[in-house]
Amino acid sequence: MKPDFTKSPDGLIPVIIQDNITNVVLMLGYMNQEAFDKTQQEKRVTFFSRSKNRLWTKGEESGNFLNVSSLLIDCDNDTILIKATPVGPTCHTGADTCFNEKNISLNFLTELETIIRDRKNNPTDKSYTASLFAKGINKIAQKVGEEAVEVVIEAKDNNDELFKGEAADLLFHYLILLQAKNFTLNDIIQVLKDRH
């Protein structure tokens, strides 16, 4: 499929930019054929700026580029979806997204899963996570059990910071266990949805 720039009188079509890892919608811009071609060639998002009336590569002044991971065209060939890896904040305000998404930190779990998967598939001597994978499923499962007990102990006390720290350790090790079993958090979320 190719985008049909003739559908709009100004030759522009909307382009939705989505974070390649978290799937958060980062921004919306417009492209003409020239911007589309340049984006494909350079693997960096280039828009047609309606206010500047010229091609504009996102990050050309700030250095906050959007590196293209994949490019999809909708069924009507008049909208483009680009999954990109942002280099720095996307919005001119300094925010990660132009849509002021409040729960963007929750999407960090997806990014963390990607990092854990990378440590599993490309281990290094300096990685704690890789060392757990090297020790095998029994050690990983034991670590999850230890962290769960520590969460229970801290839950009974009144130190919120210690409790949050132990809860973070439990979640981190749980994500490692899921990867060791070749599952993702989305697989578990689907089970919860099915139960609901």
C-alpha cells in the first residue's frame, strides 16, 4: 500500500506517531509525498510544516529526533501510523507526548520488559538480570518468593518508602520470571481480562 496524497486538496495526510516500545501516542503531524519519501530514506520522521510551509525533520533544532521503527498505512491509504523511538522528549513543552498523557509511567513496564528480554537474549557479565537467567528457573522463582515475603513484612510496618522499594523489587523479579517462562505481562493481563 502507498499513501494517497491526492485525497486532500493540499496534498497532506495526517501522520500519527506512536512510541515503538510503550505504544503511547506521541504526536500528530502532516506529510506530503516529499516528507514521506525523506522519512523512508533517512529513517527519521520528517513532516511538512503547515506554519513554516516547508519540510521539517522533527528534532532538527532540538536534537529530539523520532527514529522510525515501522510505518503503517491505514485501509483508506490516507493516514499514516509511524512507530518510532524518540530521542528525548517529543513535545515542544518538554513533555514525552503532546497529549499530556497522565499514566505514561505505567507504559514503562513495557519498556522494562524489553530490557529484561534483551538481558536474557544478550547476556553480559555485568548484568544482574543476566546472572539470574544464567542460574536458571529455580533461582529466579526462589528470588520472587523471597521478594514476596519481604513485601509482606514491610506491609505490616509503617515505612512507606521501604514498602514501595520491596514492592518494586517483587515486580521486577516477577517480570524476570515471566520472561524465563516465555510469557509477557500482557499474557497475564489477558488471563485477568478473561476472568473478569
